[in-house]
Amino acid sequence: MKKYTNARDALPECLLNEIQKFCTGMVYVPGPSEHRQRRKLVISLFDQGLKAKEIAGIAGLGSRRVNQIIAEECDGDDILLQAGAQEKSSHINNDISTG
């Protein structure tokens, strides 16, 4: 079971005020090991050929964050461009074969 802590009790007032500029209500702050586990999961699923939207649903992240992780971990510009080119090529081949 996760432990919840009131931010007023855990954070310095100046930090709490800064956070409140961006959001109010419940905020989840994962521990460092959770970040590493989630990053590994994203990369593993990407290596298996899943799309960012599918990975996002499984990992509990937004697809934009998934793409950021992939870019950071895989020297992403080349990887993402290749994936996009393969996807476009697949659509073109489908259009040609059905057209």
C-alpha cells in the first residue's frame, strides 16, 4: 500500500508554493527506482515493436513521455525516424496492394 504524506509536512514552504503554481490536489512523486523500472519497461516494449500509444497505456505514461524516453535511451532521432519511415512504407505498400 502506498504511503501518502501531506506536502505541507514534507516540503519546504517555498517549494510547496512553487509546486502549487503548476498543480493542486493529489500529486504522485515516484521514487528513483520506479523511474528506472518504468524506463526499462518502455524500452523493452518498444524493442518488441509496440507503438508509443500502446506503451503509454501499459506503462501509465503519456505517449509524449514515452517518445521522450525512447529518444533519450536509443539515440532516438534515428530510431524514431526509422520507425516513422517503416510505418509510412507499410501504409504505402498497403495502398499499392489494395489500390
